[in-house]
Amino acid sequence: MVVLADLLADLNDESRDLERLVCDLSEADWRRETPAPGWTIAHQIAHLHWTDRAATLSATDPAGFAEILAPAAEDPQGFVDRGARDCLAPPAELLTRWRDGRADLAAALVGIPRDTRLPWFGTELTPPTAATARLMETWAHGEDVAAALSVIRMPTARLRHVAFLGVRTMRYGFLAHGRPAPTDPVYVELLAPEGATWAYGPADAANRVIGPALDFCLLVTQRSHPDDLALDATGPVAKEWLTVAQAFAGPPGAGRPRAAP
């Protein structure tokens, strides 16, 4: 069982790594376009800040959080875009707000029992799962920022949280894309950044996904097109999963186009 304090420590480290990537950027660099259409680097950080605030509200004021669910359901993508725009601010101010919001969320999550069911967009999360989801999003949006800056980030062992969430959300990916949730199990075997093997599911399953942990995490966060990743899928469920994998809540993501040859 993952300890919440360890999860929050990894979330903090992931956030600090991203903060170091942007803290000394010029205002012009903050306006750089990222792979997410219409989103600059500033939008990426503003989105993380907005989502941290929403998660804190979920943990501390479920009734207040419920008030933002209706507009989210009416226009999911527009709602996300508006949240990022609403949280835009001058770089120094935005960084301070994001840093303070992360601290508020961590304090909120450690203050409630770990089996509490927290409302979220279309689902419920326990405090450990909420922390894992925040780490997943921080890493994924960090990939967008790095791409805008033409920086290659070295993967870390913190990817195990993203990979775990990616496996746990397999059924959700199918459902989000309007497809029946599979009943057949899938075995996932990933080569971790430090050379270890992370394995999930029954080893004798007919459906299998095998490859680098980094590529699997890029898949489930929809940061790369499946054809650009070194993932070997065997079996009909595993092969279809590569086309619908989605570790984040909300409507089906548009994914990313194939890389130019």
C-alpha cells in the first residue's frame, strides 16, 4: 500500500522539477505555444494551479466543489480552457499562486482519512488517488512545457505512479470513448527508468502490453501518438487499448498527431 506522505513527497518533487524549468523564463518564453492547441507555457501552469484549487475544494468543501460540476458537464473542453485562462497572471505571480496552491492541497489531503471518497469530475477519488492524479497531470503538462522549450527531460522513478494510474484506468479509457469496457485481463510489463521491471496484471494473460515505462506513460497521458511509441501489444483488447488509453478524467482526449518523419 502506497503511503500518502510518500506520494505527496513525489508530487512535490515533480512540481519542483517543473518549476525549475520555468522559473527563469522570460515573459516572451512564457508565451511560447505548447503542443496543446491554443495553450502557451503560461496556460499549462495556470491549468495546474486551477486543478490544484479544484482538488483542494473537493477535499475541503464538497458542496462548493459540486457547484463547479454543472458547467463542467455542459462544456467539458471549454470549461478546462476557461479555467486555464482565468488563472493566468504575470509569471512571478502565477508561480507564487501555483506554489501556494500545491501546499494548500497537500495540507488538505493529509488532514482527511485515506479511504475518504472525494468528488471529482465524473468519478470519486481517495486522497492517495487524488495525489497520484495530480502527479500524473503535473508530469504530463511538464512534458508539454518541455516540448515548447525543446528540452528533453530525463524520466525518473516517479513515473511508477503515472504507470500505475494508467493501468488502473484501462476500463475508463474504453468507456470514455464510448466503447464497452473489456472483461479480459491485460498483463503490462514495463522497463523502468532505473532498469527495473514494473509488472501489472496476471502474467499468463493472453492480452499483453510490453515496453518502456516512459512510452506507456506518454500513451496514457496522450502526449504521443501510439504509433510513435515502442509498445508491443498482443491480443485484441491490448491493441484496442492503445487507441483509447486515457489516465485523466473527462471526455475522450484528442490525442497527438504522429511525429513528422
